[in-house]
Amino acid sequence: MSAVQTHWLDPEQQADWRAYLVGSTLLMDTLDRELRQAHGISLGEYEILVRLSEMPGRTLRMAEIAASMRHSRSRVTHTVTRMEKAGLIRRETSPDDKRGVDATMTDQGWSLLTAAAHTHVTGVRAHFVDLAERADFTAMGRVMNAVSDQLVAENPTFDDIRDH
Amino acid sequence: MSAVQTHWLDPEQQADWRAYLVGSTLLMDTLDRELRQAHGISLGEYEILVRLSEMPGRTLRMAEIAASMRHSRSRVTHTVTRMEKAGLIRRETSPDDKRGVDATMTDQGWSLLTAAAHTHVTGVRAHFVDLAERADFTAMGRVMNAVSDQLVAENPTFDDIRDH
DNA sequence: TCCTGTTAGTTGAATGCTCAACTTCAATAG
DNA sequence: CTATTGAAGTTGAGCATTCAACTAACAGGA
């Protein structure tokens, strides 16, 4: 039997980890609330609009949305269903693969995005980007990229553990 | 009328911000899932146990739990209610202030924490701490502390905008 | 003492997310 | 060409979180 020793965090690492947890809670809550109050959409919905806006034809497959946000396919289905009801997105079966579904941003979605982008970017600056040294912010980006890379490498799609 | 110009993020900032969003989603989901599967508690519940374990008497007022985690009081009430049902926490009216409620970790809570801590710390290392240069991790801690400080300064308790 | 405002905490409805089961279609192995 | 396996997406139940309304208790002044 192998000894199951825990390699604890030292006090500094512990403090940084806790700062991350608390800061993230606060930051996400704030950005989400700002978008909801000003434009009636959540941060997650906003991020979907951003991704659609970057595509030619403002269209993306459901699975691609899920993959790029690392959300479960189920979650994306629920969110897009709501957004479709709100008139921000149109959905239609993909012509080349009848299993697939293309989500397309409507004009209404586009104009909402245009308005919401100001609120969002201003918030991200005020509560995050402009608070830090450029180098520190870059370092954080490096860390978070490493996190994604590692977790994605370990688990190509995540569907097997998160969806079914 | 003042011009409402948006100060957009440059491509690098945008990439770092997106890395943060995606990485956080992945990291939180993973740590939460690992704790749930191994011990049947969420990351939020785990964090409450940690905070209680650090107090003499393993006791903390509800409001203090909420403040230290930056969760809404309502959320803490719901979570603690569940944990009490599960036998991890005991709740009783505070002797000095009859409005207050003291949450105390039970022995069962303590032994669960003992077991879960290994899972948690191992996960935090594997998916986060050990992936980054020490200096980068410290930088990230600095950024997240700045985030907390700024948002807390702007909004001493958050109860006025989040609860109530 | 009583009135007002504030703080602590709870409640329940509405909303959003997760999880597992399911349908439909595609790919490919025989 | 068909039988199996895998992929894309949806569904609904259950659970967690938010939001607004509420009760109870303290605090401080008139």
C-alpha cells in the first residue's frame, strides 16, 4: 500500500488560492449583475453573442459554442433556448449534417450586443484589467491558459464526464 | 452630453481575459466535481467547513461566513441548511445577540473535512498551482486581491445590491 | 419609553445548471 | 447494405442560487 500523503499548500499559496476564489466570486457576480441590470442578459449569454459575432454569417454550431466556452452541451441548449425565445438567436438544422444545429445571431441580437459590449468592457476594465500591472495581468493569462491546456489535454471533450 | 466612447481591450488583453473566463469555468467545474464524486460535497460547502475549522470552537456567525466568502446571506442560509440536514453543521442562536446564529462544525463535519482536504488540495495543485511558475501564481494572487479590494471598497457589504 | 432605522437571518418563488436518459443521424467495419 | 458504435442535440427532473419580501432583534435618539 502506498502512503497517501497530502502535499499541502504553503501559507503563501494558500493565501493566493483564497484570493483567487474570493476575487472570482466577486468579479463574476458583479459583471453578471451589471449586464443583467443594464441589458437583461447574463454574462454567459453575452459571451455566446460575442462568439457568434466573430463568425462569418454570425453562425456557429451548438457543439462549437459549447467547446469554445467549455460549457456542457446541455447548458448551451438551455441557454440558447432562452435566447431564442427572447429573439436574440435563430436556430436551424445544419444543412450538411442533419444532427447538427446552427445558431445564428439575429439583428436584434446584434444590436443588443452592440449596446451590452460597452457595459461589459467598461466593467472588465474597472473591476479587473485596469487594477493590475500589465505584467501581472499577462502572468494571470499565462496561468489560466496552462489550466485550460492541462484540463483539456487530460480530457479532450469533457462530454464523457460532464454530459454523458 | 458627454461622448460615451468605449475603451476597448487590445487583442492581448482580450486573449488574457478570455483565458481567465474559460480557465475558471474549467477549473471550478473540475474541483467541484472531484469533491462531489469523492465526498458528496460541493466546493462551496467544503470552503465553509474550512472556515469553521479555523475558528476556535469551530464556530462562526452566519454573517461572518457570508462575508468571508463574499456569498449572499441567502446563499449561506440555504447551503448551511443543507449541511445541517447532512449532519455536518449544528446551528444555534447566538447567546450575546439573539438575532445572530452560530454555525458549529460537528465531529462528522470535521472528519469529512479531513478526508476531503486531501482530494481538494491535490486537485488545486494538479490543476492550478503546480502548473504555473511561482512568480506567475503570486502575480495572479496580487491581481485577485486588487479585484476584491476595489469591489469591497466600492461596496462595503454587497448586501444592498445582492441580497435584500 | 417608544419610534425609527439598521442588522441578522430566513423564506419561497423563479430561474439556471447538472445529470442521466433519450432520439436522431453519421461513420465504418464486416 | 446493415449493424454497431459514436456524435449532436434535447429533455425533464432535481438541485442550487438569486431576488424580493418578510420577521425578529438591537441601537440610538427624542
